[in-house]
Amino acid sequence: MAHTSEETTKTQDKNYNAVSVLYHTLQEGETIERYIRDARENGDDELAEFFSQVQSQDRERAQRAKQLLKARL
């Protein structure tokens, strides 16, 4: 029988999911930083700017996830 994350972790799925979004968003931040550096090193300012925008959106997403989690934990 398949177990839900709630059964396994004793954490409500909604909270577990929010933590997961936060974790993956922060993890992506490290990756995006490398992409920005690679684009700049290759002289592609347009691509570097695109990745910078993604990074900014990730920061906003992470902040929102933290706010939502704080209100629920």
C-alpha cells in the first residue's frame, strides 16, 4: 500500500508541499547563479539578464513560501 507524505513524515501534506517548494526554489538559486556566471563569461548579456530575472522571481517565491509556512507552523 502506498503511503502519503503525511503518513510517513507525520507532517500535513500542505505543509510538506510548501517546505518542498521552498527547498527546491532555494536549490535552484544556486544553479541559476552558475547559469548567470556562465552566460556572462560567454558574453551573452541577454541570457544573463533572463537568468537574473528568474533568480529574482525565485527569491520572491522563497520569501512567500517562508511567510506561508511561518503562519502555519
